[in-house]
Amino acid sequence: MNSQLYISKIHCSTVLLPTWNQQSNYLIDEHVDLWRVSVKEVMNNLEQIQQHLTAQEIKTMNRYQRESDRVRYIIGKGYLKIFLSKYLNKAPIDIEFVEGINKKPILKDTRTIHFNISHSNDWVIFGFSRDELGVDIEYVDSGFDFLSLINNCFTKPEAHYIENAYSPRHEFYKLWTRKESLLKATSIGMVDNLHAINCLDGTQYIPYEVGGGFSDWKIKSLLMDELYFVSLSFPVKYRKIRFFDVKD
């Protein structure tokens, strides 16, 4: 089979003003859950969160040179265990991970739930589903030279769309997070043919190798707090996303 045949599809759209709930029944069922955690909101609970980390995870955390990176590691790993413990009805310290394809972490003892995590500046986001999924969050950096990436990382229609948008910078980040979330969902990681993945709104065809064996993916995007773009990729059979916000 020619791996460059465009036989996989993605369905891209934007979510407008989702309702962020603070309570969940932790029944994953036939939907996708997206959680967001504000770093500022949980800073006072770092010591308690860190108690859920293993000795090896604490060693990994201490390898980070910057305090901000250590903080995000604690929040990311700690809250991931907290959420999974509630979905799986296990103690957080009993949640164990192993490396999957391209070092993507997966649960050691079960495949009944899949997860993905991303962080940027003040936010950490988590996605959960019964199937593989990918999430990505990016801060809309006013000082970043995004135009230098357009020719190498975007299709010609995408480049035209960005350059002619009302806010080219925001549209760049929207499409960039879509590509990142898809590659995380399929466990491919970064690839050389980003310019072959068209993530404009609507139904688009992508190379089979990028689709990861699934024929169809949904990619949902949202602008959060005007300064962060979030994208979520998951198999097309899922019709509902639930949005949750941690408040401590």
C-alpha cells in the first residue's frame, strides 16, 4: 500500500465558548473529557500533589533546571494520577505508567482508558477517552516569528488562510495545535511532512501514515482566555466532549 495515499480523513472545527464544569461523575463512557488546571490556582497545593509521585518521578522532576518546569511536572504528573485514580477507582500512588510507541506514556495494567497531557505557561490540560487521543495547548506569543514556519510546516491553502486572516498570529496557533494534537493522538510524533497535513475547518484528507490506521479523526479547537489555543484530536465515533475546570 502506498503510504502517501490520502485515504484518512480529519474533520476540523472550532468550539465556541464551552461550559467548563467543576464536577464530574468520572464515567468515561462514549465521550471525551478535557480537563484544565491553572498553575496559579493550585500553587498552594504543590506539596500535597507531589505526594502522589514515586521516587523515580521525583528524580525526573529534579532534573529540570527551571523551577517553572519542575512545578508544571508536579502538576501534570500529580493531577494525571488524581484524575486516573477517580476514573479507575484506584489510589493515585497505585497508578503506574510505561512507555508506548514513540515513548508516549500509557497505563501499565489497563487499556480501558487513554490519556494525553499538554502544558503551556499558566495552564496544564488533560484529555481522557476510551481510545487514543491527543491534546495540545499553546500560548499565543506576541514575540514569536511564526511567519518563518509557514512555508515548511503548512499547506499552501493553510498559508494563504493565515496570511489573509484578521489575526494571522491566532490562526497560526490554531492550526499548529491541530497538527500537534493529531500527531500526539496517532503516536507519530513530529514528522517531516507537516506541510502535507491540511487542518483547515471542514473535512480534509491526510496521508495514511499520519492517520495512524484510523480512517477518520475529529479535531476540535478552542481559544481559551484569549491567549491560549487548545486542540483535541480523537476518533470520529465520539460525538461529545465534556469540559472540566479544577478550582482549589
